[in-house]
Amino acid sequence: DYVLRLINKKNVDAIWKDNDYLETVIHNLQKSFKQYGAASLIEFQSPFKTPGFTDEDFFNSYLKLEKGLRRFNKTKIAIINGYMKSSKGKEFLFSNMDDLVRLRNTCKQLKLKLKLAADFTDANGKNPLKKNMEDTINSLSGIRSFVVAIHLNNIDAWSGYRTIYSNDKRHEYISTMDYPTISIFMQGLATILQDNRLRYFIPDTVKSSKALENLVDLLYRTGCSFYKEVSADEE
């Protein structure tokens, strides 16, 4: 199993706005999947907002992509909400919660395979999903079946958001040997994941096994469980 992520190279979203480029991507995916096996999940970055490019234009391009990959019916397809630290101030077509609810409603109406890879990563406070956490949680909880993957930061990679994963205030009143209470963000994440669906956990900025272990331990305490299927020749 593997996840394949296609990003906007050099901040150019030609895959959605150049038909020849889209056809090349589809051909390359077909060739790669035939040779190496299909990905469990393909993630695409949201297109940028540009004059004259509408939701309808995006879905016309996406339909060609879905049609080109229809033989790989077990492969999930997801769009990542528009946030990238290197986007240099460009706005994305699907970025904030209003955009994502609109996206989900259209996908449901058109009966598309497309799902959402919710990107909560942030290092500079510019991720729009962080602007109003309670609204974000309530909205995503209402469309939880649309969320197929979760992107998260390393625990200590939040700059001004030091309490994004934990709440140390509990230590003022209870033994310091006790676990701290989980943060509003983690409570919200547990609410979004409160069903029996399998989702992909993608730790984007976690660069060591110890950091990953800390994040996974926190997710366990939040109420998450993890599933991994291995073949006979794997450990």
C-alpha cells in the first residue's frame, strides 16, 4: 500500500488548467500503476484561484481524471485543501470551510469518487482551517464521510500554537505524573473521526521515529486506533 501525492510544481497548477498536461498525467499514472501496482490513495493539490477559472472548470478536468483511472477502482482519489507554506501568497480554489462544504455538496450531487484530504499542517498561522477551530470542527464533523485522510504536523512544530495538541493547565491542579488533558483541536479531531471508517494518517513534517511515536501516542489517547495490514514476508 502507498499514497501518491501530486503537488503543484513550481506553483503551477497545469493539471487542472491545461488539457494536454492533464492527459500526460493520466497516461503516466496508468503506466505506473500497471507496472508497479495502483496506489491506495492519490492526493492532488487544490487548483489556485485565477480569473476565469471556476468550480465548473475544475470538475470538468476532474471528470477526465476519474474516467482515465476508472480501471483502478480500489484507488481512492482526494483533493488536499489549499494550504502550502511555499505557495507564496497564492489563494486556492478550495481552502476554507465554505469552499470544502461546497466541494463536498457538488461531489455528492455528481456522485464523484473525489474525497477530502484535510491538511491541518501549519507553521506560520496561515492555514485557514485554524482561523475558527470550533466552526471547522463542527463543519468537518457534519461531512466526516467526505474526509479520507488527515495531514498533521510534528508535535513541536507549531510556533505560536504550543497548545494545539495538549493542554498543560491540568498540571496546575493534578499530579504532574498524570496525562495532560487533550486540547480543543484534538478533541475536535476525535469528533471528526468518531465513526468506523478507515482513514489515512499522513504525518507531513515528522522527521524522526521518536517524534512519530509521540504523535501516535497522543492520537491513541485521543481515542484513535491504527490498522496496518502486512504480507507474509513483511515484519
